[in-house]
Amino acid sequence: MILLVDVGNSRLKWVSGERGEFPLRGGAVHGEETWTELAAQQWGTLPHPERALIVSVAGSEVRAALTDWIRKVWNIEA
């Protein structure tokens, strides 16, 4: 399973699946919560992915926060 994440300045969108099929998907607007709290809300119940890919225009701090969450929760590098 792979997690694909698209991070904008105020919105996060993602899909998860395998073999070209992505049945799990979601998105949320970044508000008062931190980006890692948003990640936990969105991905906390997902099956453990083998890979995670992040594209981001939100800057290196956001990318680092999400990468760190993925590393801590799933022990994989995004």
C-alpha cells in the first residue's frame, strides 16, 4: 500500500491504495490544528503503508512535520 499526499498552503489531499487503485482518500483544510494533528486525524486509522510520497508547496517546515509524523507512526521514510 502507498500513501500519496498533496499539501497546499491551507489544504491537504491524499489517496491510499495499491496496484493503481486508490479506494482510500480524503482531504481537509488546515485550520487551528497543527499539520501533525491534521495528519493524525486524516491518517490515524489507515492501514500501514509500505511507502509514502509527499508533494508540497507549503514549505519545508510543513513537509518536515508530516515526514516526521509518518516516520514516528509507521517507521517509513516519506
